[in-house]
Amino acid sequence: MFAPTSLINGKSIADPAADLRSASRIEQYRVSSQAIYIPSGLRWTYIPLAEVRGIEESHRVVSAGKCVSVVEHRPVLEVRTDQESFKLNLEKDASIQTLLGLVRPAE
């Protein structure tokens, strides 16, 4: 198994592979006490929780159809760090509430 890599340049956690194994699964993402893990093909990337400066609930609109338009609102969690922000696309509103409860921005 490949070791997960940090999405924040120069910031990492001690043992991301072991931490990933102990992380809780929320849809396609994993969350531990140290990081948020994001799947990236056959590998995992992560955002150290110590680098999270803010989290915000949002949504995305999925539209389909030509004759009859169908619009769906899907939940998104935006995670902000000092370097950039990341959008975690979710399928269920309950998942976003779970993530908001687990991820606390660092001061």
C-alpha cells in the first residue's frame, strides 16, 4: 500500500499510513483525529487537521435533461487552509453534519 501524501506543502503528520487505518469512513473520505483523507486514484492524499483554518457547508447543483430539466442540490464541505481551499463533494446531508462534528478548525 502506498503511503498517503499531504496536500499541504511542507506539512505532514507522523505516520499517515497507520493513521489512515484507524480513520472513520464517511462516504468516500476518511477522517481521523489527525487528518482528512481523500481518495486519489489508487492512492490517498490528506489534509492535516492542524492546518485547517475554516470549514463551511455549501452545495453544488447537478442538472440533467434537455426537455425536462432536473436540478439536484448536493452537499459540499469546503475546507480552508492557509495555502488553499478544498471542496469535499458528498451525497448525503447527514454526512456533512458528521464531518462538521469531527473536523474542528485550528486556531
